[in-house]
Amino acid sequence: MQVVEDFQWKKGMTVKDIVSQFKHVGFQSVELAKAAEVIVKMKKNSAKIFLTYTSNMSTSGLRGFFAQLIRLGMADVIVTTVGGLEEDIMKSTGEKFIVGEFEADDVELHEQGINRVGNLFIKNESYMKFEDYIGPVLAKLYKKKNRWAVSDMLKEIGLMLNDENSVLYQAAKHDVPIFCPSITDGAFGFHLHMFQQDHNDFIVDVVKDFGNILFVTSHDEKKGVIALGGSISKHHAILCTLLNGGAEYAVYFTTDHKTSGSMSGATTNEAKSWGKVKDDSDVATVIGDASIMFPLAMIWALEELDKDKMLKKEGK
Amino acid sequence: MQVVEDFQWKKGMTVKDIVSQFKHVGFQSVELAKAAEVIVKMKKNSAKIFLTYTSNMSTSGLRGFFAQLIRLGMADVIVTTVGGLEEDIMKSTGEKFIVGEFEADDVELHEQGINRVGNLFIKNESYMKFEDYIGPVLAKLYKKKNRWAVSDMLKEIGLMLNDENSVLYQAAKHDVPIFCPSITDGAFGFHLHMFQQDHNDFIVDVVKDFGNILFVTSHDEKKGVIALGGSISKHHAILCTLLNGGAEYAVYFTTDHKTSGSMSGATTNEAKSWGKVKDDSDVATVIGDASIMFPLAMIWALEELDKDKMLKKEGK
Amino acid sequence: MQVVEDFQWKKGMTVKDIVSQFKHVGFQSVELAKAAEVIVKMKKNSAKIFLTYTSNMSTSGLRGFFAQLIRLGMADVIVTTVGGLEEDIMKSTGEKFIVGEFEADDVELHEQGINRVGNLFIKNESYMKFEDYIGPVLAKLYKKKNRWAVSDMLKEIGLMLNDENSVLYQAAKHDVPIFCPSITDGAFGFHLHMFQQDHNDFIVDVVKDFGNILFVTSHDEKKGVIALGGSISKHHAILCTLLNGGAEYAVYFTTDHKTSGSMSGATTNEAKSWGKVKDDSDVATVIGDASIMFPLAMIWALEELDKDKMLKKEGK
Amino acid sequence: MQVVEDFQWKKGMTVKDIVSQFKHVGFQSVELAKAAEVIVKMKKNSAKIFLTYTSNMSTSGLRGFFAQLIRLGMADVIVTTVGGLEEDIMKSTGEKFIVGEFEADDVELHEQGINRVGNLFIKNESYMKFEDYIGPVLAKLYKKKNRWAVSDMLKEIGLMLNDENSVLYQAAKHDVPIFCPSITDGAFGFHLHMFQQDHNDFIVDVVKDFGNILFVTSHDEKKGVIALGGSISKHHAILCTLLNGGAEYAVYFTTDHKTSGSMSGATTNEAKSWGKVKDDSDVATVIGDASIMFPLAMIWALEELDKDKMLKKEGK
């Protein structure tokens, strides 16, 4: 039995220190500390780690952290939405996103050619440069073959980039597959469509890619899921673990609640009814903004794993 | 200038009455009344109406309401996730879903072969029957042709059903296209994959379907979006309106908030920065569970439109 | 076992109809229908009904509904915060509140002398008139005696008003005590203070009032709690039921969630651990804006009770 | 203009480091970094700092942090609810609270004599010991005088305790007044009532205490508000700053949203319309669980202020 302990600041306190204290503070701080422990367990027990996140996390600075996690061996499979991949490419080609305000005047922003994602801004220009970039890429891919499973296509694109903070680049380099079950739901979809207009035999094979995610793991292998936010990125990962006998470890970070029956609010407990996670799995659901909650929990885990030499040596 | 008015119950009060009073009550009741008015406007001004919803709404009894709305001419385009389509088929073939509890014991449910979605339960059996049903359907489709755009495939499936409360059936009958940009993210994806294992030239063409949604409307046509929940169903509809010059009308119903930069919490205002809705559009964002908020707002609109003979005559 | 049923609109649908259908829809609609049933039960079983609400509900048009509920015999005890009482008085003396916007420019509002509560506006003027009104009232009270329990004082004030939509007035007329455990936390507190400056022996006896709420009910009497929002209004009512053996019935309407351990998010289940509600009580927690959820549930209950002649005849 | 930067973990990363990086990450992480900066500013500009929190924060381990903040000179005025004060006393007299689970079986807990606050547990025993403790305390107070303003009474009680982690103790020692506008809304209220039964002239003077909080600061003095959660603790502090010309600095930490017009969700912007904070004030609203968000922001501020020797030397 664990008791509540009075929290105290100590000068120079590390992230490791504070998350360790959180275990005794209460409410979501306790869940956060639990999530950190589950992450350590999934790694120490050699689980295959699914990292899933929604597009807005890639808009944010977490994108570079995801790339680092791949380098450190903390993500074996990525599942995300297409917007996040587009923005990863934009950033890789030098585009800068702006820290703005939630309460900005949206009509004014529209006039200035600025698109808002919460308190972050993306210029129209960045989308135009993406357009310039992606056309030739598709031509190159088509030259190789005309029918592509999504994750194979994303790997090729990753290999063409050269940015150590890019998820696509690091994933390609480290043989971490990226799955995106809704590849057309963004600017990328539009460009795929334009390309297909001129090359009718150009096929993006989403059905083939279902096989790829299905066989990325197995019943015998231990599986862990780290889900940031909801949406199909979360769902697709746990559909895969379900079809492979259920995950042994799962941590969800979300701002949504279970009360409306949504995927984003679905808890690790609800996942047990489906067999998405095992009945006796180690799970934690942390309610809060992933831009804060996730780095805290993950850094505690990284420090712990580093101590035990469980992290890959980080190259570039 | 509108003043707050004391709310009063009158015996036999109708939904129309209460939503009319909500305009003067305050907080989300005011936003709900505004949403009802925007729905009326979009219909009266002959906008093409995009109705988008997440899978859990189809789990719920709203599914029959969506089908009715198609019959009444209140939805011209549907965008949803694949889980909702699977469940629409299950229900069409006689499966019953159960009203359970949020706090149910998930391990026990799992043992009983019951899957939980919030406070609703789906039996494993229903999934097994879906499996039995969908195999022959895919064989029939393949016989016709080997390469299918998603919405074309869904129309064919709808025509094979025979349930007036089915979204797939009513949409097919009334030429309302259903778009599902993540068609593999569910049991259906698994069965598509199994089928492709034996029929390698079987193609589900998501890129072609992007063209279909793109040309479902135009810059010249007025456009209205009714989005329930978030996810790619919401995003895909407003991506389409963006590429067609922006929607004139938009109402969002969501339990999520704008504070984490997510799609589900993104407001109709944020959509203006992107040009997803026009700068001078009529918009409303209602915070609350769509299972309550949406029927209220929509019924107010239906009563109003019915009075003016703006609804299609409802056949079966 | 209850199954999910397809929701259907019927022309002229009443609030009674829709809430009855909600029972079979899913998510919060189910909880709302359950709450409606619990309200009926508490009335039919002659429970003493505690109605608690936060100040913003009185800012809204719900204030007139609360007054009506007292007339109908649906509230035996009121617990609220002082802001709501001040605004009840303002409205009783003819002040009008405005339906504005959540996204209003607050600096501009400040310059115009307008105070914002969500999307409702209150003019400074209304506060000034309240000041003019309350001074002589306190003088009259002091003339009667110098030491007042809060609920006794509020009854006297209610008797001085003459507005059928006033909670203070109707409560006074129908001998429904109003408890406000933080009577100084508002403009009223300031005026009490000013008055005491000149009349040092003027005492507002909050300790005495604790006895009043304690003895407003008993262990033997059945007790029901209807709590809108959180705060001390909710807490004070369930503290009273706790000290009287626990409530048999409780329905909470709140936008908050249990995940942060707050009073506003505390569920009817959590209340069981404390004995605030009985272990075998009939309870429901509805997540959503009370400005919509509460009238729906309550009207279903009123129609049901009216059918069985369980409501007081409504005078003025 | 600030750009989004890729977040990177560095071994041994401090809380100071991570919050500094948050400024460039996005969503609530940006707001958190802003809040940290506002706290530094309010201290550097010698503002009188109001720290307000709800009872559940005192249940949690934050209680010891609040005591530390008083020692460090980071809180000049405390406003809270009575439950938090009771629990501060319980902890000071040796009671231990337990870290439990949100999903605990509440009926079982009730049978075991355990009360749940989110995922924290308090034994009935702790309440019984509080009862034993508080009776003689009230007798002592009464001996001194029969009429007590709340904050004066709380100071006396603080002086009787001897626990460096106690808020009551540290506040008394450092002449930091504690205001509690709803002193009877808890077990303490019950014991006050019992005592008054035998000592009818025993008066807790809440009106007098309004004068105390009113004169705790002035128009001329700079004022800063740090509000954790909502409720009357938050409202009472900003009512005081309103009556003193408005605060120059305000940071709110809350899990609630502005969409229902509640006090807990009211933003620092809404406060401007009232003049609770000044039009040109430095403000930040952080959405998230205070058990995590507050220590992060405050520690960043402490490290920064410590560097500049702005903190009091911490005795015991």
C-alpha cells in the first residue's frame, strides 16, 4: 500500500526526480508515473512497441522526439495520420512552423495565408513547397513500380529525406514501418490523385498494407502500445494487436474521456473487452495534453532504461 | 440584442418548443439553437450537405436516424469510418447491440465474448456473422470488376442490403455517396486482406476515391458540413470543402475542446483559417454528446423545414 | 436486457418522446434517460429533494425553471452559491441579462461596463442597482434582529421580492429553505461587510445555518439529490445527506470528469464510498451542459409525474 | 516570432530544461511555459501573490508543496475550501492518506470505512481523530474570545500545529492569511455547530473576514493570482483583486473548459471583462491536471527566481 507523500521541490530537480515523486502525489500524476513504469516494462520484456500519434503531434515539436525515440530503439512500429507525415516532410525540407495563439483571429490568419492548428501556425507557402516536392517523388516511385503498399511507399520517401529529426527518415533508416490507414486524407491524397489522373495504373494498395501490419508482429511476440491521442492511428494499432492475441502492455495519453464512447476516449480497460490488450496486461491511461504528459513519462522511462543500457546507441 | 429569458416547462412541450427556448437560456443551449438554425439555412439555400460521423455513432441508435435523414434529403454526402459501416451491416442482417454500462467489468465481458464501446455492447458473434456475410459479397464484387473505388464498392454493398434503417442501403438507394478514407481500419480491412490473398489483382482504389469526393461538389455549389465527433470523417469532409472553395455552412457537435489542437476539438473558427469554411460562413460549434445534441438540433430543423415543405417525402 | 434501437424522428415529437427514445440510443443519452427515471422515483417515493446549482445556472434562463420547480413541489431544499442569489434579485428587480458570445473581446466588454459569464453578459449597471436595493434590505433585517442564520435571512429577502420567476421569492413562499455556505463570496458579501462596518453587532451566523441544513431532513426520511455542476453547492447538499445516513437517490449533471479528483467531477459512485449516497441507491451521472441536459431529464420526469397527479398545482 | 522546435531528450534533463523546451513544442506545453514566466514576473515585480486551490489538492501530495511555497515567500495569501484545511490538520497529526484507484469498488470501500477522492483514499478513522483533535481546539479558541473572523481562527489553529509540511502551520508562522469563505462546508462545520450548541455566543464571523481579505491588499499594490482548479477559492481571490482594481498577473490551472460558463472553466480573458484582472495584465490559462501542471510551472519559476536570489531562505 502506497501512501500520499508531501511533494517538495529540490534545487536542480530532474525530470526523473519529479516523475518519481508523482507516484505519491495523486490524480493524474499517479497515472503518469504508472505509464512511465509500463513503458519501462514493455522495453525490458522485449515487447514490440507500437507508437501511435495524431497529425497535430507532428505539427508540434514532439515530431523531433518521435524521431529520437526511433533512434533509441523505443518504437518498432509507427501508426499515424497522413497530415503528420506531410508536415514531417515540410519540416525536413526546411519549413518552419510558428508558435501562435489559440485565440488568434482566424479570418485575419486566412487573409495572411496562415493555417491554424490549435496555437500553432502553418503557412500556405509550406503546403506549396510540399506540392513542389512531392510531384517528382511520386514520379520516382512510379518508375520503380506502379503498385505500392502504403508502408513501403513511406519507407522509400523516408530514404529520400535527410533530416535526423524526421520521423520518416529515421523510420526508414531503422527499418521501422510506418502505417497510415487513411493515406489520402490530406494534401498528399490530393497529389496522389493528381498523379493517378495521368497514370491510371498507379495504385496505392491499402489492402496489401493491412497484411503488412498484420504480420509485423505475431501471437508469440510480446506487444506494447503507446497511443497519443485517438483517431484511427490508435485504433489501427490495437486492431493489429487484437488480431495477434492482444498486447501485454498499453499506455494511452489522451485529453478525451470515456463518457461518449469515442475511440479517442476509449480506455485501456475498454480495450480488454475486445482483446486488444490482454486481460492481465500492464496498462495505464493518462488524461492530459500529450505535449506535456508524454515527454514526462517517456523521459522517466528513458533515464531508467539508459541506466540499464537498454537503449540503442544514438547515431544520427 | 437578445436577452436571457426564464425557461418554463409547458405540458406536452415538443422538441421544437424546447430548442426554441434554448436560444434564450445560455451556454451550450444557445449554441445548440444556433446550430439548428444553421442547418435550416444550409437546406433552404440548397447547399450540398456533408454528414460526417464516427463509428461509435453507428454503434448507437443514431444509425437509424442517419438513414432517415438520407430519406428526407438532409444528407447528400456521408463520410464515416469503417467500423460504423461494419456495424450498419451487422444491424441490417439482424444483429442486436446491447445497452450496457460504462463501468462494466471488461475482463468478464471479454470472457463472455462481449466487446464494449462506452456503454454499448457488441457480441463476438455479430462479428462472426459479419465475416460469413462479407466473404460472398467480396466475391460478387470481384466478379464485376477487380478494381474498386471505395465509395463505388460501398454503393454496391448497400444495394445488396434490405433494411430501411441502414445507412448503406438508404445511401445506395438515394445516390448518396459514402466516403471512408480508412476502409481497412476494421474487420472489413481484415476480410479485404484475406480475399486479396487469393485474388492478388483485387484492388481497393483509395486514390480514385479521392477524385470522387473532390468532384462530388464544386466551387459554385453551396456547401454545408454537419460533423459529429472528430477523426478523419470530419477532416475528410472539410478537406473536400477546402479544395472546393470552402463551405458556406458548418455545424460541429463534439465533446472535445480546442485546447489540445486535435481535429476532434477543432472549432468552426479554426476551419476559417484554412479556408475549410468561408470567412463569412454561418457556423456553430456545440460542445456535448452527439447522441443528445444532434437529434435535438436536427429535429428543430426538420420541423421547421417540414413546415415549409422542404423535406423529401419519406418512402421506405 | 435492453437493446439499441434505431432512433427515428416523428413529426411533432415531444420532449417526453425523445427522452424515452434516448434510453435505447447510447452513451450519454442513456444516462440522461436514467436520470429522468431516478427523478421520478425520488418524487414517487416521497424523498426530500435537494436541488443544487452553481451561480452560472442562475445567470442563465434556468433560473425561471428552478422557480417553477419549487412551485411544482419538485425541490424541497435549495443549495447554491451567492452569485446566483444576487442575480436572482437583479432579475427580480427588472434587470435584463444579454445572450452574447463566448469569443467576445473581453477588453472591449470591460470598457463598455459589461461582465461576461461564458456567453452571457451582465451590465455593471445591474450590479449598481443591486447595491441600491440591498442596502435598505439589510437595514430592515437588522431592525428585526442582529444575528441571522443565512437561510433565515434569505427567506426574509425572498418575501420582499415579488417575481414569480424568482427562486428566492418562490422558495420563501413555499417554505423551501435556501442554503448558501459561502454567503460572502460575491457582491452581497461586500454589502454585508459595509453594513457591518456601521453595525458591529450585525452577525451572519453560518454555524447556526449548519444546524438548519442538518435538521432539514433526518435518517428516517428518504432523500434525493439533484446536483447541477459542482462546487460547494453540490458538496454541501451531500454532506448533509451523509450526516443523515445517505441519500436514496442522486442524479448529477456535470461537464467535469472524475479524472482529476475534483468535486465537480465526482461521480455518484464516488459518493457511495463516503456514504453520501446509500450503497443501494438509485443514481445517475450525466456528462454534459446542464442548460440542455437538465431541462430534458426534468421535463420527462414532470410529464410522467403530471400524468400520475404527483405535481403540486402551480399557482403564481 | 517563435518557431516550433524539435523536442529532444538529453540525459539527466532537469525540470527547468524541459519547461524551457515546452515553449517551443505546442498546445498546452506552450501555455505551461507561459504560466511559468508569468509567475516569475509577478514575483520579480513584487506583486502580492494569491494562491488558491480546491480541497482535493490538499488531499494530494501538493499540500507539502504549498507549505514549501509559503516558506519560500511564493504565497502571500491563501484561499481554499474547508475540506483541504481539515485534511491538512489530519496529516499534521500523523494521518496517512492512501494512493488507490479511480476504478475502485465504492461499495466495498464504504464497507471498509474508506472514503475516495478520485484515486486517493481517506480512512474514516482519520475523520474520527480529527474530531478528537478539533473539540479541545475550539474550546481553547473560545476561551480567548467568542467571536472569530475565519482567517484569525485559522491562524490560531496553525500556531497549535507543528508540521513543517502543513499549510496552516507555515501560513501562521509566516503571517500568510488563509481565507475560506465556506468554513462550514465540511466536517469542521459540523464540529463548529456542535460546539455552538453548547456555547450559543460562539460566533464565526464571515462578514468580518470579508473585510480582512479586502484589506489584505490595495489598489496601489501589484497583485498576482495563481488559481488551481475552480470553485469559490478561485472566485474569492479574484473578487478581492477586482475590488482592489484588478490583478496585474494571473495564471489559472484547470481541467475545465470555458464552454459551460462555470467558474472552474472561466479563463483569464473572461476575468478581464470583470476587471478581476487588468486589461493589460500578464495572464496564462493552462488546461490540465494541477497535480502535474502546477509543479512543473512553479519549479521552472523557482529555479529562475533562485538564480536571482529572489526566494526566501527556507527555514523549517
